[in-house]
Amino acid sequence: MDQLTDSAYYILLSLLLPRHGYGLMSYIEELTGGEVVIGPATAYTLIKKLQDNGCILLAYDDAQDRRKTYRITEKGKNLVRKETERRKRMANHGDLAWHAAMEDTDNG
């Protein structure tokens, strides 16, 4: 997992604090102002994949209310930190390309 999908990225961000599945979906929607909505099928598929890759762990399993709480691992923190930096660089590249295109349009 060198690069994350948008959904996996947001799940790892949401787990910087321990959360259960519904809590992380709600947090992502709140964090993004409703721009990103992750449904249960996507969330739980990615939770399983992120667990298998050692990026998150099951922190607490409350069988009475059927909630499983997850937390990010150091590996997951390093990955999401690198991914945040990569995405910042990508956004900067986009800004540079737009700026260059606008200058070229103005000069041409």
C-alpha cells in the first residue's frame, strides 16, 4: 500500500482517534462537509483490508451493542502522513499547471 484510495485515506484519517465503523463514516462526512460519504460496504471492506495490511487494529469489541472500535497503528500513521504530503504535492502541481496555462493564454 504505497498509495491510498480516497476512501482508505479518509478512513485512516478518521482513525487518528479510535472509532467504530458508524462513527468513522459519520466523522468523514462531517470532516468533508458532506463532500465525501463512505457507505458501510466500502467502509467495512477497507477496514478489513487495512487490518490485513497492519494499518489499523481492532481496539475494542463490544459484543453487547455489536460495535467494534478500531485504531490506527504506527504503520498506518506513517502511511497516512506520507499520503497527506503526496496529496499536497499533487495539489501544488495542479496549481502550477493552472498558473502556467493561464500565463500562456494571457501571452498568446
